[in-house]
Amino acid sequence: MHTKGQTGHRFLLAGLLFCLSGAAQGLPAQMINLVPDSTAPLVQLTGEDFQMFSRGIHFTAPTLSRTMSRYGALGADLGYSVTYPDKIVILFGDTMSTRTVHDRGGTKFAFLPEARGNDSIGFIPNMDLSQCRYIPEIDRLIKEGEKNPVASMAGCPELRLYRNPHAGPNDHAYKTTTIRGLEDGENLGAFGVPTGAFDHDGRMYVFFIVLNQETKPHFALKSIVARSTKNPSEWSDKSPPEFSRLYTVSTHPPVADPRNPPSEEGAAGKFMFNPPAVMTREEMQSIGMLRGLPAELKDASKVVFVFGSSWRYNRSNLYLAAFSAADAEAGTSKWFYFTGAPGAPEWSHDEAAAKPLLPDQPGIGDHSVIWNRPLKRFVLMYGHIIARFGATPWGPWGRPILAMPPRSNWSLKLAHHGPSDPIRRSIVPVFGPKLGRELDLGSEEEGIPYGPYLIDQSKVNPDGSVTIFYLMSTWNPYQVFLVSSAFTLQK
């Protein structure tokens, strides 16, 4: 979950200064550029209603998924995905929950305050996401003067959340994320969220934050990895996802002075948020990556690269670890941490020795990484909303590219920004637990785009550009959108 201390302007300034100063040293000969005006939200996945404020019109319409009336999920954020042949599984962050109450006044929704922090899991069909253009079409119609625009959602994915098969009248209708074997003090309360996942041999392996320091600023203190108890192909409403704890990934002691936190240099706790990218030996060999791996990984059939950020939450640098997929359950003793590349990459088994991948203070947080085959690049997205590309996981990484800045046209249309902006957390009334009064739910808070979580799907366009797809959260409203951006490889 994003913290209220909005950091969008700091990310924007850092990115511009980086570009202007020429600090992107050692970039590959071929650079990646954003296709102008290509970034577009396609459809809202979570929530009951879609809202957009454009040209003075507050447009609203039911979402395709209608997650509050169907699953008791008013809204969620984040959404780390794993792609399967038939579906794309999405692990959401902290989910705002409600229960449905039927009384003489009709159907009402009561907020579940005890549900603060419970994560939901859902899926969309593995389909051609480029066919979805609902939000751009609504915006086009408004620009053309339509006051009550109507557009088709055909081609857009419907999100389904896994249900709780044992839900009582006061329980979640959706199945909250469950991890067996958590240790004392570990929990998935507020800010206890999934931060990355991959599939290996019919099991899903997920990284979670399980201990936080809820000061201002916020810090993450412990991360773990857990394994699904069943093959995701067997998940259903009657047999929803569950996980078993495997091992601790990273820890950091509580920060004594939150306003003056210690340096990341030479310390552990660098792998709290851990999106992975899995590559086969053949893929790595085809792009000349094998020579940069530790000797022990050169013959591995699959290698998992973990792109960690630290206990500093969204004020971290980016760090890299690697292990054989065959050692997914062996613990961090089998992990290799990248410690620098003076001529050739160097590795260590000591997490504290891990070196940052990016110059300056990039402010990595709510990030994701995938290997994009058409571009032959690793794609890193983070912040509000920034993309970077690297030919190898250890870099060099290219300049930051602003895909959707905090004050971009789309950001202003989709997120709440001030008193005159009618966008709010929920246009459907949500009441207190006893239905006594309607709740505000923090509708005055400013929204901002964050959490660009990449989906392992892309489309090569006729002009040679490549469209990538990702999820994006907006804080207010507290929802997740499917978004796309197109990039070109400058030759």
C-alpha cells in the first residue's frame, strides 16, 4: 500500500535532473524511447464503479468486474501478476473490504474495519490485452462533445477474485491471502503485501512483507518467501489459493530515528520488495548473459533474478540477487548477490555486500521487472510512473523515462486532486459496521499514479514499436487499472 506522503514530485524532479545532467553513464549503444502520447489507461479492474473527470464532466459507469457487490472488495492496490496459458493471476495489496447487507431500505454496503490490510487474489483471462480500449474511447467521446458517452468493454478482461468458500455473513466474500506457518510477530496486516512472484514446477512462489514499522516515514522490516500448497491450475472458488511459509529472505532492525535513517551501504535488509524475472539457460545464452553469472549458475536450466529494494520502502536503490530455480526452496544460502561490475560482474553470498544498480538516489519503490523478448531488454518500472531498460539484469540501466507523471493529463482525469474534483473513493455509499452513518473513506486525500506492476505480455506494432502492459494504482480512488505504453528501440 502506498503511503500518504506523496512522493511523486520528488520522483519527477529526480528523473529530470538525471536526464539533464547526463548521469546515465555507460548506456547501451541502442536507447529506448517512449512513443509520444502512447501511455493510456485501458480499463479499471477493481472496484464497483469507474470514474473519470474530463472537460468538466464527471463520468461514471459500472466496472466490468464489480468487485464490491460480487466479492466484497471496495478497492485494492498493487497487483503482482504471474502469467499462465489460460489466465493471468494477480496478487493485490491491501484490500478495502465490505459486506453486503439487505434490509428494508434495499442493499447496503458495510465497511469491515477489521479487514484493514487483507490481501485479495484474482485472475483475468490470458487474452490479447491490446484489444481493450474502453477508457480512451470514453475520453474520445467526451472530447467530441458527448455528455453521456457509451463505449463497449468488448476486448477488455474481467477480473475475478477467488472466493472464500466458508464465508459467514460478517466475513469477506473473497478469500484473503493465507500463509501457513508464519512465525511470531509476522502478519499480513496493513502494508503486509506480496512484492513479487514466479512459477516453478507447478507451484507459485511469492515474496511477502510480513513485518513493518508504521512510523513516518514507513519502513519494512522483514520479508519472506512462501509456496502455494497447490498448483495454480487447481485453484477455484471451492479450493482457493493458500501458501506455506518457506524461509526468511531479508530483515532489518527497527529504525530508532525515522527522520534520520541509517545508510543502506554495507547493511542487510536490501531485499524487502522482490519482483523476480525468470530466464532459461537458452535465453541467457542467446544474449550473451552466461559469462556474467556466478560459475555455479552457468549450467542452471533456469535462473531467478530478484530485483530487490530495501527496508526504506520507496526511498531505496535497486539491488540484484540470483539463484537457480531448482534451489527455490533451499534458502538464501543459495542466493548470489551482485556486488559490482568492474570489468565483469562480481557476486557474493553476503546480502550486506550487495551494491546498488543505479546512480544517485533513484527512489525505487512499488517496482516490477520483466524480460521483454521483442525489445531484448529487462524492463524496470517504479514510482509515479517511471520506466528504465537494461540489456542485462546488472545493467547498465538506461535513463529514467516518465511514462505517466503525477500531473499528466491521465493522472488528472483518473485521480482526485482537489476540492473541485468530484472523484472520490466510492460513489456507492459505504456505511459503518452497524449501518449507522455513511463513511467518507478519506475522499479528500490526493490521488497519484503508482505501483506500475508489469504483465508478461507485449505486442509488436506495425511501426516496430513495442507495447507493454502493466497495472497501476491511483490511491484515491483506491483502485487498480490496466495500462499500456509503447516504446521504440532507437538504432
